[in-house]
Amino acid sequence: MSTAANTQDADELPQAWLRALELLDAELLRRDAAPRTRRAYRIDTEGFARWAAQRGVADPAGLTPKHVRRWIAALSAAGAAPSTSARKLAAARALFDSQRRHGLIAQNPAELVSTPRRSSRLPAVLSAAEAGRLLDSIPGGGASSGPLDLRDRAMFEVAYSSGLRAEELVSLAVADIDHDREQLRVEGKGRKTRVVPVGEPAMAAVRAYLDRARPALAAAGTGADGSLFLSRSGRRLGTSDVRRRLRRWVQRAGTPAGATPHALRHSFATHLLDGGADLRAIQEMLGHASVSSTQIYTRVESARLRSAYARSHPRA
């Protein structure tokens, strides 16, 4: 089904804009972009198209860099964070790149507009002790452990052990686990597959879940699709389920409220760096396309060392 058919009020746009949106979506589809990525591009580019059409620009060919700058300024005035404006500008650039490649415009007007500077806010990171306390608060071995407890213990042990995104966790299949080599096959962003190691505690939690919990959860619904982590009704979990369950255990363990699935991923990377792991190896395990994305963890480490220095040195 066309993305346009699912987008609210898309028929209000001039035909030239609708054709441009469909052209970009077709290119993303050819490049095997995930449905979530295509939907995000569609929302951002359609918002820009509507903004332009409301100002009398009925065709992408009529856009100038000045229009794009005014749009970014309008987003900022409306309270959009720099990271949000930067993402929307990237989507607009992709839209105009598509038009240029097909000979519909001579140059990309969005390329001449500077990207809004993103904040340098560092990711939330748990200490090793906090991560251990959180995971150990989830029952994972006793006879009283229920199927959901065993599932959650396995799920969050894997998240911290292997640095997975919430989307990657819920996409795991039983067949993705290599028990002999203690590793996982993970499908990340852009459908790129990588293999990541899994620690012994996480593997033990996964085995306990597969032996004692997943069969019961699968029997409650349609677990035959092979998804690893199942809900109470036997369906594949969603990312909102993962966040909700983690919040429950965070509250019970008394760990910082910022302990989200992504905080576990950040903690994984930071603790590897603390232990002397090579930045390139961390990049591969995280599935980052560029090492520049991984370098944020050197800033986390630097901030931690500065804090320790300020607390401890007599002449700090």
C-alpha cells in the first residue's frame, strides 16, 4: 500500500509535492529502507511540503535556500529542539536529492542551509554496580520465578551484555542465538546484520527462559513465528513493552529513573571502554556506521574522569 494513502490530509498538497513525496518513498523502498524509516521520512517531508504550499510554493522546483532557512527558523520558533530540526532538514535534503537525481531540479536548495547545532548532552549511563543491581533484582532462577520474570531477566541481560537497541531486542528470533559460540545475530538499522558476543550470565538467563518460560508463552498465542521474546499472549513484544517492563524493574531496584533500554546500551559501550576495549570493536558491536557515532563514549569517559578528579584531588 502506498505511504501516501496512510498519511493524514496528504490530498491537500499540490500534485507536484505529492509526486515528489512518492518519488522519495519509491527510492527508499528500492534501497530496502525499513518501514519505520520510510514513515519517518514521509512525516518530515510532508510537513515541509505543507509548510511550503501554505506559502504559495506549489512545486519543489520553486524552493530556494531562503525558504528552507525560514522553515528551520519557524521550527525553532515553535520550540523544536536542534536535533529535531536537524533531522527534518536531513529529510528535506533527501527529498531534493531525489528530485535532482531525476533531473527535476538543478541543485538541492537544502544543501546550502547549515544544519542546526545539536546539543552535546551526554547519554545516561549506569555504573557497573547499578546495572548489576538492576539485573539481579529480576528473578531469574528460583522456583518462584514466573514466565514473565524469566523473560525479562533474559531480555535485559542480553540488552546490557550485547548493547542492543530496543528495536533489535524485539526483532530477535530463537534462531538468532548461537549457543555454542555464545553470540547473537542481530539485524540493525538499514537491515544490516552483525554478530555480537553474549556474556555467560546472559546466556544462562536465555537458556532458563527458553527451557522454562517461552514454551508456556508460545502456547498462549501464535509464538510459532520464531520470535525470541514473547508477550503474555504469545505475540512478539513491541518496543513500548520493553520500556514499560524496564521501568517496573528500575522502580523496584531503586536504580536511576534514566535507566531506559538505551541507557543499558550506553552503559554497555561505556563499560567496555572503561575496561580497555578498542573503539573500533565497540563500533562494530553497536552497529554504528561510522566511528564518529561511537566517539561520544570517549566524552562520557572524559566527563567521568573529570568528575572523579574534582572529587578526589586535593588541589582540584
